Amino acid sequence: MNDELKSIWLKFFNWVMGNGPRPENEVLPPEPPPDLPFTQKPHDKFSRFHEATLKERYNQWLEIHGLHIFSILYSALSILTCLVIVVLLLATVAELPPFGHERNPANNEVIRRYVEHGWHETGAQNIVAGLILDYRAFDTFGESSVLFTAAVSVLMILGNSRSSKKYKFKQLHVYRNDDTILRGVAVMAIPVILMMGCVVVINGHLSAGGGFAGGAILSTALILCANAYGFESVRRFFNERIFIVSSSTALMIYALSKGYSFFTGANQLHSIIPKGVVGNILSAGLILPLNICVGLIVAGTLYGFYALFSEGDI
Amino acid sequence: MAIIEWLLLLFLIVCAISVSITKSLLNSVIIFMSYSLVMAVIWVLLRSPDLAITEAAVGAGVTSVLFFLALRKVGQLEHKKDEEEKE
């Protein structure tokens, strides 16, 4: 009796709540995917007994307002950083000596010394080369080593030559190997560009130019060659190993020779490096070999950047 | 000579503004290249040929090549080809 009553009550209850037996061809609405953070299950929302815990409520609040607060905080912090930098720079400018004053630290005897004695002391006809490769040679050494370090770090990050990534990189690039116009121009242009680069490097102490500019010109010739004939043809005479060896050797020669020259100059010792006659190719002491070193490093580094970024390998 | 200098400086300013205004990235790189070239001429007029050679080699040569490479990597050079194929 009790069971019958219970079953009747259950039927009645189901009829009231609408939970009756479903027809078989009823199409249920698709359940929301459980992984999405913004969709909530309906019984979570309407159930009386489900109290959201503090952490859940915090997460919900974070989902709704977090991005807004983050963007406000981000812009406030960026404005603050900009203001700090502006104030620092303005304070530095305010500390600078007045423009054009004769007692300024820039107007000292150094410029006069360079202009009047540069020829005899460095032996360089081009006084700029004498400045950057003799008086201030360690600045140029720093530049070259920064370039070399940048190339080596890019090589470390991008140049994984023995993994399968290399082939992916190669598939991205379909070179037009039959580009007649490009090849015809390259045949005529590459020797001229190479010669121009060598002239600029070797005549660095006699005329305008020098290691950096000449190295950049040489690297453009290498890039043109790589574009016209593919990277494989450049790799025949300039690969990763040759790049590393030549650049580090050039840096070592630069550091050792210039270190010797500075050591003897500072201690008033006799230097074995001859100055030569001003105006000859073989003159100006160390400037010619230093120019060649810088040119090698710059040419290798700039071409290396191009090769690494386009192919992932030198 | 002064007129040429003024013309070059004017060209420089126009280039510098149009680099940022131009919508096509390829065009802006080419304009940037011409900016470097004119800047090299101005360095010669200012009697600093060392800088002129460096500017012509690095600014107009290597930098633009690296920019073109970057454009090809992000797929901005193939954009026009696709449009032509659609038409």
C-alpha cells in the first residue's frame, strides 16, 4: 500500500515537474562543452543548494573584471614608467653645460691635437680612420665584438642545423632558380661590388670608408649571390665554420695587436710597428690590418644575419 | 648649390612623413630606402664621405634587404599576388 502510494506520488511529482518519460525521438539540446570557462552548467546557476565558495566566486569575478583591471594597471604603469624616464632625461639635460660655451669639456685640447698631430702620430691620411682605429681603437673593438656576439647568439637560437626544423624552413622558401634577369645582373654586379668592398676596406686609411662600410658592401655582394644562385653556392666558400673561425680570429688579432700598441704607447716603450710613409698603402701602422679585421667581421655578421633569418642556417 | 641642398632636405622630410603614412608596407620600405640614399648625398654635401659610404651601404642596402626579408616572413609580399589571382 505504502509502495503504491509512493509510486503514484512519484508519478504525480514527475508530471508536475515535467520529468515524464521522454518520447524516443526527442532531440535533446547539445550540452555545453565543459572546458570553456564562461559557460556554466544550468544546475550550477539555478540550484538552491550550491553555494559558490570564496575561491570560485573570486575566479568568476576575475574572469569578468580581470582583463579590465589588468589593462588599467598596465596603462597606469606604462605612463608611470614613461614619466620616470622623462624626468630622468630632463634632469640629465638640465645638468649639461650650456651650448657653445668656451669652457665646455668638449672644447679641450684633444681636437686640436688630433687635427694637428694626427698625420704624424697615426700615419693615416684619412684622419677619421686614424681617430677610430688608432686613438679610439678600443671603441671600434667593442662595436665589432658586439656585432659578433649578436651574430653568435642568433646562431645559437635560430641555427639548429641538425634537427628537422631546417627542412621545414627550407620548404617555406621556393627560390626561383631560373630567374634569368637576376642571374644576369648578378654576374655583372657581384665582381664589381666585391672589388669596391675590398677597395673601401684596404684604402680605409687613405680615403673615405673603412672596415665597417667595406664589410657592409662585401656582405651585400654575398647576399646578392645567395639570392641569385641559392645559399648552397655561398656555402661552398662561406659556411658556419668559416664564419666562426674567421670572425674569432679577426677579433683575437685585433685585441692582441691593439693591446700591444696601447701597452707600448702608454709605457713609452719602443714599438716594433712601423709607421711608414703617409699616403702609401702599406702605412699607418696597425690601421690597415685592423680595417681588414673589422671588414671580415662585419661582412660575415651581416651576411650571417640574412642567411639565419631567411633559411635558419648559414 | 644651396637650392639643391634645400630640395634634398625637403625630399627628406617628405620621405620621412610618407613612410609612416603609406599603407602598403612594401612601399614604405622602398621610400625608406630612398630616404637613406638622399641622406647619403647630404652627408657628402656636409663633407663627411665616411658616413656617406656607410649610410649608402648599410641604410640603403643591408637594412632594406633585411626589411624585405621580414616582409616575406610575415607574408606581406604574397598579398598582392593573391589579390591578382582572385581577380
